[in-house]
Amino acid sequence: MQLFLTWLVHDSLSRHHTLARLRGAQAGFRVHGLMLNLPPSQRLLDVLSGPGLNAPLVTAETAGRIRAGVAHPVIAAGIAAVLITCVQALALASTPWDALSPENDTLQLTWHPPNRQLVPAPLAASPAPATTAVFHVPAAARPLLQAARHFSRSAPGHRAAGRLFAATPFSNKRIGAAAANCKVPLPAQPSLTAMWQIRVTCTRAEHFGTRFDASFADDQRFDPGPLSAAQAAEREIFRVRAA
């Protein structure tokens, strides 16, 4: 679901375009009996980060500037990864190989909250679960990430590390300097927990919805009302078939 939605909005022209596309997806999901819960409109427009909000699209022109300005494939891929995710470079340093799909079209990042124990271990609460965010990788960025994986796998002494960016020192300062040399501005760099797609949920709804909803004023808090006789019959047919 995250992959579909980030693909849907990765090339949006603005936050408002992204909101419109997500609301359209929400209406489409309702037609198929699915409840797609999104963050409230104001948070999408003003607060949260990620694809379609403040992650710039890596175009062929951008990729060309990165290749022309950076000789090292891992540093070039680091710039592309920061553009795609809006996460600071240092947070990407330990990204494993398998976080990048074999087709190089999906990047999956996992963030573990810092473990700061101020009480004895037996009294400490269980650690917070990790947060996973999935990103669609634009076509122009895929060769850059593929080259980094190939280089890291081929570099002597780094194969056992199993990391996408293991073959060279990888820091915010180094990636920032390389991006400046390419005249590629990097986006704001919040933590992964600011990504909007990790807040999306999808559940089965108890109705089939309508083709178009009149208003999204309440941000997907809606009352579908009682089922019509036709909807009740159709729901019973689906229940019997599922059984």
C-alpha cells in the first residue's frame, strides 16, 4: 500500500496536488469496500514530510548533474537516496542491500528509536517497535542506486557488511558537499517518523461506498449510513462466496 501511494504522488507538482491524488485514491478504495485512512489534510499540507510533499523528483536532468559532478558511485547514490526519502544521509549509512528491491524500483527504510535507558534494565519498558517506510524509486534514480549496490558488493572487504553504502565513508557533510558541487539542493532532513506514508492504514469497510463522495471536510470520518436492499444483498453474496 505504501509503495502504491508513494508511486502515485512521487511526481506531484505541489503538496496540494499530492492531497488531491491521495483523496482520489481514498475515494477509489471506498468503491471497492476498503477504508483508506490518511493523515488530516492540514498535517499533509503543513507538517509531514515525504514523497509528494517535500521530496523532490529525481529527473533525468538531476541524475545527469549528479553523474557529472560526482565520481564515486556510492556518493552519487547517497544524493539520490536523500532526495527520494528526505532523510539525512547519516541515517541511510547502514541501509542493507535488500532494502533496495532487485528491480531497483523500491527502497525500504527501517528506523529504530534511540534506546536511552535511564532506569535499570529490569524496570525498563520494552523497546519501541521499529518504523518502516517504503518509497517508490523514480526511474532516473534507479541506475544510481544499482551502481552503488554493485560497487559495495564488489569492493574488497565490504561484501560481508551487506550494506548498500558500505564501500566509502558516508556522512551528512560529505553528501551535502557533493550535492552542492552538483548544484542539487537537498530537502529538509527530518527523521523517518515524519514520513506521511507510515501513518496510512487500510481496513475492510462495511459498505461498498459511492462512486464520488461529496465532501472530505471531516478527513475520512464519514458515516456510510444504512445499507440499501441491493447493497445488503451484494454483501451477503460476497460473504457466501468467501465462506
